[in-house]
Amino acid sequence: MILRSFGLNDLIFLLESLRWTLVLTAIALTFGSIAGLVIALLRVSQLRVLRILSGLYIQIIQGSPVLMILFLSYYGLSLMGFQLPALVAASISMSVYVSGYLGEIWRGCIQSVAKPQWEASESLGMTRYQQFRHIILPQAMRIALPPTTGFAVQVVKNTSITSIIGFVELSRAGQLINNSTFQPFRVFLTVALIYFAVCYPLSRLSGWLERKLHVGSAH
């Protein structure tokens, strides 16, 4: 076996693969947010059965490893006759994972809106829809921005799991390069630094938003 050194072309390949990590993250956050908002609203529904079902969904997702969700999306659906490309299967599994966590995060943010705000909107004769649209959700979104940004860091890192089904994102690219260079310390240190370059600013942004928006401070 002929080994070669880790060079500039390998670094370029890693950066190109980072693009797919970010694409998958964007897809997961987009569709996971849509589903997560629905789950959050069901969690605060006035119908008990909807609260129970949405709560059960969250417990199942949060109690299941992301890897198992990925296997069900990729291998499970293939047994049912759905041959999904790796990107599609990865997008489905990551979106489901995101929906389970954002649903609970946003449920907490909705319920953290001060009780007088709920009472005032009810006293104005607002419907439930008007109450959420004009009063509750705008305030809940402000509260939810810092934890949602912080959660995005976890989504970026968890995309590495999709390498196990052959999706070539940043971690998978590192594995491929290491197989041809056999320089794991240099290769995976570079991969780790690229992840850090993406995740650290998001972590700092989350903390800045929390201070800027005074989330969690007493009023």
C-alpha cells in the first residue's frame, strides 16, 4: 500500500465536505423547526390527548440515539421498498432529531411567557390563534433565540453520525483522507479545528444573545 502525505488538496477536500455538513445542518434546522413548532404548540394545547401524544413523541425521540433514527431512515425504509439517497435519509433522520428537541425547548419558552400576558390577551377577548400570533409567540421567539442558537451547535456536531451510511460530510472526508495517508493525528486534528471554527462562533453568539435579550433575567 502506497501512503502519501496530508497536503493542500486534502485540506481543500475537507473544506468542500464542510459545505455538505452545513447543508445538512441547514436542512435539519429548517424542517426540524417547522415540525418542532407544531410539536411545541401541541404540547401547550388545551386538548389533553394532544399534549400526551406530543409529549410521547418527544420522549421517544430524546430517548433514542440519533444513530438508531438514522438506521431506521436509511436501512428501515429500504426494506419497505424506499431506496433513499444518503443525503435524503440523513436529512430525514436529522430533521426528526431536531424536531424532538426544539419542540421541547420551544414549549418551555412558550410557557415561560409571563402569566399576566396570557391573562391580558384573554381579557381582550382574543381567540387562541390571535393570542398566540400577536402576544405569546413574539415573546416566546425572543426567549427561544439563544437556546436555539446553542442547540444548532449540537446539530452541526451530530451530522458526523451520518458518515456511517456513506454520506460524505466533514467527518467522512476525514476518514477517507486518513485511509490514504494514515496520519490520523494530523487529519483528525484538522477536522476538529474546522468543527471548532464553525461551532465556537455559534456558542459565542448564543451567549451574546442571552445577554443582549436579557433572557432568564428577572423583570
